[in-house]
Amino acid sequence: MKIMKAIDKKVGNTTYFKYKINLPKKVEESDLLDKELKVSIEKDKITIEKDLKHSKSIK
């Protein structure tokens, strides 16, 4: 797995960054596509989980 810097944009004095991460094909089979996700970083570990506060589908 690899994390890559995709875009950086400077607006005024603030610089914004976007990153791409390649995930295994199993992600396509999950219900996480197009959902709000919660990401946390602890030491050398990245955890991605479904954000239950924003997980309701919009109709």
C-alpha cells in the first residue's frame, strides 16, 4: 500500500493538500464506497472506519 500526495493548492497563506491511497480490491466489495469515513493515525498505524454520525444515506 502506498500513500501519495496528489494535489496541493495555496489559497492566501494556507496550503491545502490532497492525498491518494491505494487500497485492496476488497474495498470495492464493502459498503464503504462513497461513504463518510473516519481516519485516525496512531504511531505507525492508520485506522479507517465508517463514520456512524454521517453514514445515513441521502435520498
